[in-house]
Amino acid sequence: MTQRAIRAPAMTFHGDPFLVPAGEALRHWPDALMRIEDGRIASIEDAEEGLKRLPAGVPVTHYEDALICPGFIDAHVHYPQTQMIGAFGAELLEWLERYTFVAEQDFADAGHARDVAARFLRELLRAGTTTASVYCTVHPQSVDALFEESERFNTRMIAGKVLMDRNAPDALLDTAERGYAESKALIGKWHGRGRQLYCITPRFAPSSSEEQLQAAGKLWREHPGTYMQTHLCENQGEIEWVRQLFPERSSYLDVYDHAGLTGPRAIFGHAVHMDEEDFACCHRTGSALAHCPTSNLFLGSGLFRMVDAKRIERPVRVGLGTDIGAGTSFSQLQSLGEAYKVAKLGGHALTPEQGFYLATRGGAEALRLDDRIGSLAPGFEADFVVLDLKATPLLDFRLSHARDLAETLFVLMTLGDDRAIRATYVAGECVYERDRPESFLYPGAASSA
Ligand SMILES: [Zn+2]
């Protein structure tokens, strides 16, 4: 049995601050001791009490000028697009054609896929993100590359092969039958292996035929516990195209619902242009939305209506996505800063507690993993980040004037980025430490460092 303890100020959520007052949803320890046993949190309590109870010989790592919170969760991201962040000038459909579909063809080469997967995982960890729901490409080897690297870091990742059988370059197309067979084989190989989870991934309705969407629904039903992710109502041109391609369906979301692609563990990216019926369908079916603010602003897609999604009488599960490479940062702190601005342009304010909830426990609830990640509590997997409250001269100066935790969190949302991540722990191991000579270490190597 390996044991260690971390001492630092800490915070976590045990409720949803969109639905209950922040004070009821949030737990804060000004000085906490968190004991970790075999990759899980054994206890977390005030340090004074915790130190008295700590068995002799258990090493304690003490972080000062820091705040510990659960590892960030990215509910929507494309790892193959790491190489094309910041592509100029287009909106969604043109951006896909001009940049994305060109980049994704490189992933026919397994060596290239492995290289990008390695960089991608490191960027996530550098940003404090310990779980993500990831789109690969149409190539099965792109999925192997991502899961192999995730397995080395022991991160809990959700990922899948993109399904596309029309409206994309020939080199990126499968067929309904081949997409089904390849996804099924990948489920057999990866779903539930260590911490890896499989996600059936039709890119979006315009690039999958009705036959392929039906096959995806069938596959999902045949494999309980697997995930389904796709895009929904991102941009007006896209929505109009779906209307033309599926004239018999009442809405974009109805296309997926009809194919059996709504329900628990369904994650719909963007959902910018939704009506009441769409939100009600998500609530009723238990489907989740991934809000991707940096991407929606970058492509000019529109403003997500958080206030409508989280309406108290029929709340929808919402996670926070970076949507790299239409998104512009791996950092969920930066996503939160932009989410605040998106909400503000819609006439509302996202509170700091709501923000940090979205990036942690809210994401875990969206991904139906809130019984094991997204919180600092006994029994949970010990995925957490150490935020550096003195990461930059400006952050240090500004936070010296913060009056309480809420203000500290809000300043972190506004000024924070990957520089504010001092360390990232995965299943109790410090796999990333900003100031260590070798910042990234696989578990095992990390514990002896
Ligand atoms: Zn996306």
C-alpha cells in the first residue's frame, strides 16, 4: 500500500451552485490535509486534525501560496486539431473544409498520431486537465495512439474514432458498416481497460448518413456504459444544412434522438442555438451539453445560453469544453474567463463558484463520473491540481487584495492560465510539476522523483 499526504488550502463541490446557494454547494478548507492511499483519496480534513491522525512515516507534501482543487474536466476536445489551433478567417463549415479535414488526414500515419497524442496529453496536464472527452479521427490507429499515451499517464480519458460516411474528403470517409465494425473492435480493446472509456463518435449529422447514425445508435445500445459524443446546433449555416439533409425531422436534436443517440452518457458539443424543446429533450433524456466558449467566440458561432440550460425546473447537465482546435486554449481557467464574457453578453453573470463547478464536479456529472472524479472526497480517485496563487507578478499582486475565496476564484478565472498550474496529480501521482527539471513523468517514475 502506498500512502502520501498533501497539505494546502483546498476546495471542492458537493452540490450544484446553479441550483443551490454557493455556500451549500462548496466546501473550502483554509488549511487541509488530504491523505492518499493507492491512488484514491482516503481522507480530507483540517490539517490540524489530519496531522494528529496521520500514521507515522507517511510523507507530507506541503504547498504554500496554493489552492488545491479537483483536476479539470474537458468535456469536448479534438486531439488531432492540436496542430491547427489558430486557423484564420473561416466560420464552421469552411473552417472544417479548409483546415480540419486537411489536418486529420495526417492521422492515417500511426507515428504521427502517436507524436500528436503525446503532445496533446502533456498540454492537458500542463493546463491541469485530468479527464477529457476526446474526438480522434476516422482512423482506428488514432484512437490506439491516444489511449496508449493515456494509459502511460494513467489518466481517465474518454475517446473514440470519428464516424463519417459523407460530405468529407474520401480519405476521411468510412461506411456505416465499417464504422460500426471498427468502433466495436475498439470498444472491445479499450473500454474499461484501466481508466480508459470508449465514446462512439459520429462527428455531426451532416457527415453521417441516416444509416450510419442508426448503426451508431445500435452499437451504443449494445454496449452499456459506453459514451456517445457529437456536435449540435453550433452555427446557423450548419443548422440550415441539417434541415435540408433531414427534412423529415423536427429539429437538429431530433435527428439524433430519432437515431437513438440521446440519453445518459450522450455529450452534445456547443448547443449554441437551442430552443426550449431542445433543452427539455436533453433534461428528459439525461443528455449532457458541452459549453465551448473560446471556440464559439473564435469561429463567431454565437453565445451559449447557460441560464436557459441550467433552468432550475429542468436543469440540463453541462460540462465545459475547450474544443481545441477551434477553441484557443487548453486551459480551463481561460475557458472560464471566456464563459463569463459569453454569459455577460447574454445579460447574465457566471459566478466564480458556478465556473469552478463547471470545470470540475459539473463536468463529472455531465460525464456520469461524479461518483469517482471531480470532487475531493474519501473514496474518489486522487486526480487534482495545485493552483499557484503567485504564478505571475500580476496574479500575486491582485490576489494580495482579494477579500475571500470567491474573489480569489474569480481572479483565477480572469487572469489564470497554464502558468497557474503548479502541479497536476493523476491517481495520486504527481505526473506534472511545472518547476521540476523534468516536468512530465509517468506514474512510477513520478513517485520516485
Ligand atoms: Zn468540436
